[in-house]
Amino acid sequence: MPATDLEQIVSLCKRRGFVYQSAEIYGGFRSTYDYGPLGSLLLRNVKEAWVRSMVQQRDDVVLIDAAILSPPQVWQASGHLANFTDPLVDCTECKQRFRLDKLDDPDVCPNCNSKGAFTEAREFNLMFKTQAGPVEGTGADAYLRPETAQGMFTNFGQVLQTSRKKPPFGIAQVGKSFRNEITPQNWIFRTREFEQMELEFFVPPAESPQWYEYWCNERLNWYIEHGIPPEMLRLRAHDDDELSHYSSGTSDVEFAFPWGFDELEGIAQRSDYDLKQHAEHSGERLDYFDPQTNERYVPYVIEPAAGATRTMAAFLLAAYDEDVVNDETRTVLRLHPRLAPYKVAVLPLSKKDTLTPLAHEIRLLLAERYMVDYDETQNIGKRYRRQDEIGTPLAVTVDFDSLDDRAVTIRDRDTTEQVRVPIDELLATVGDRLGF
Ligand code: ATP
């Protein structure tokens, strides 16, 4: 049974060192989170799994890493300065602010229940503005990017020239984005600083509908392949009134969060809107000349845009499980091995000096290839429980017999089954079990 209550995951993550409230020693900074020893590994693994599927295993996508700070011209051209807004209302009774389009009842304050106490909605721009350089003034204005996507459009020409790709091809990016959300909520689901994993896939205009279908399926399947049960996912096509003016179709991959189905990723047909905007504002040519047909055209774009931090929350919720082993209830995170923070735990049966050298030899052997945890505190049962709770797929126990027979015991997180394996075959066996 996956977690039904967000609090189950939030408290596990705090207790075990996945996610902490940021600046907690100063009372905490609202809506920002720090990723601890386990959370930073999990988040990194989510991003690496995405890059592996979207870049490494394909020959038609390249990766970039663009700057977070950017000048106003970029956001002028993209439309964000004018349109990247949410409708904000104030409750005149309790003085709280809300995003109008996210209220259950647009007439009732969810904080103090006052009816009809909201001000008129006004559009609030979500971009964080700052200044670059020591001199204040309009020339120094800069913005923290609210999405990674514009980096792919502004670099389109250079990537096309240097990568030897031609449409259909994609530019991918993973990194931080910032939005001054009116109502950040639900832990790491909606925060003001977060991470995105975005692909801009450039295609000949006529092929746009078929690539849109293709990416909707690919992206839905990615979550399933990485361990989310299909029944916890759905693909929801946007209604016409939700679509941006340049989009001829958008679908969201949604996950069954404890509060209902909600967005993990949006897949949008963006037409040639972005490249044309940047071409017009920059005066640079952002198009493709096809030498085969002698035609010059502005490619259409399909954009699968996912959140890494939000997706991490979904993977944790889906992986959470409780079962009974030896009459004892245990909590286990059934994370996909690629996502698990540690792949293997090395657990010497005793802290005695006689076992330590061999245990460290095994740790080093495995650490060449995998992220390994080493733990010699407490009794072995407690150590297994801890590894189950942080999602480590395999535990390797080194005992006194290991000194004589050069063999160790591998324990499986999901089945708790144990098998004895010669140390010489350990790396190969672990590889078979994990699948990599
Ligand atoms: P929403 O409607 O929830 O505000 P959006 O549709 O504006 O999101 P996009 O601009 O499509 O979101 O961003 C792509 C992805 O980036 C989202 O599907 C989500 O996973 C992630 N994302 C967007 N905003 C946030 C946020 N404030 N915190 C965490 N992740 C976010």
C-alpha cells in the first residue's frame, strides 16, 4: 500500500535525512527545503534516470546547462514579463492571500471561512527579479529563470550548428527554476525554488501531432518503468480553455497524490511560437534549412516539462509500504534500484576488529560501481529495518564464517530472502539483482 497521507513521507524524510525545512535553526524559511544525505542522492538519481532515458539512450537529443540569471529581453520575448502571472486575491478579513484559480470556492476564504471577503483579483507576476552588478537601475535588471525552457530556445541556433543534429531532434536541460508562488504548498510539491527536467523537441511542422502522441506515451511510461503503479498515473488532456493561445494540445501526466490527481509533468505542442518570438526580438535567424528539400522552415516544438523535486515526492509516496516480517511491522520504501539512494548496504555482523578489514574490503569493492552505505552500529535486525526504510535494495552481511569461506550473505529488501554468495562473485551477483 503506497502512502495515503503526505505526513507519513514527510516525517520519514525528516527522520532519515531526506528532506529538511530550510534554515530550520532560524525557525525555517517557508516553502524552501534542503535535501539531506539521502534526499540529495535520491533527487540526483531521479535526474540521472531522466537524462539516461531522454539523452543517453537516444541519438536525437542533446543536453545543455544554461544560466539561471537572465536579462529582461529573454522574458520580454518569451511573454513571461507580460503573462507569467497568477490571479491573486486578498481576504479582507484575515489578510491572507490566495491564488484565485486554485480555490475550491472562489467566494469563500479557506483560512477563515469568510464569504465574499475577497478583493478583486489582480495579476501577480511570478518571476523573481534581482539586479546584476553593483549599479542599480533598469540596465541592471535580471531575473531568475522561472523555467529552463527558454535556454533551449535562445541557444537553438548554436546547438544546431555545433551538434550536427537536424529536426526531428531535441535539446534537454535539468536544473533549478524559481517562481514566487502565491501559495506554495504540499511540502516539495509546490515550492518557490525547485528543479525541472525539460525537453524541447524540434520537428518539421507537419510531424507535430504524431510527435506529440509519441512523447505523451513515452513520458507516461517513464514513470511506470521507474516503479509507479499504472493505476496511480493518468494522462489528462487540457480542455480548450486551459490551453495557451499558441498551443494546439497539452496533456498532463498526473499522479494520485494524497489530495487527488495532480500534475507531475506537462507535454505541450508549442508550435513555432518560441523560436519566432526570439527571432523577432533578437533579430537572429532561428530556423532550419533542409538541404534535401531546399526549404527553410521554423521547426515546431513538443515540450515535455517535468519537475524533478515534485516527481521525487511522487516516487516516495508510491514506494512507501508497510508489511509484516517475523511478526514485526516494518516500513519499506520499494524504490526502483536506479532511484534508491544507496544500492547496497555493507553490514558486518559484529563491530569486532576481526571482521572490520574484510567488511571494508567489500565496501570498497562495491563502491567502485555503486553508492554504498556502511553500518556497524546496533543489532543486525535494526540495521536491516533502517535499510528497508531508506529503500536500499540489497544488504550484504559479513559474518565470522566469511573469514574462512570468503562468502557473504545478500539480503533482498523486498522479499527479505537471503542467499550466500562467494565474494569473488559478489559484484556480478549484485549487478544481476539490481539490473545494472
Ligand atoms: P502549476 O499549474 O502546478 O503551477 P505549471 O503547469 O505552471 O504548474 P509548468 O510550467 O508546466 O507547470 O512546469 C512544468 C513542471 O515543473 C510541472 O509539471 C511541475 O512538475 C514543475 N513545477 C512547476 N512549478 C513548480 C513549483 N512551484 N514547485 C515544484 N515543481 C514545479
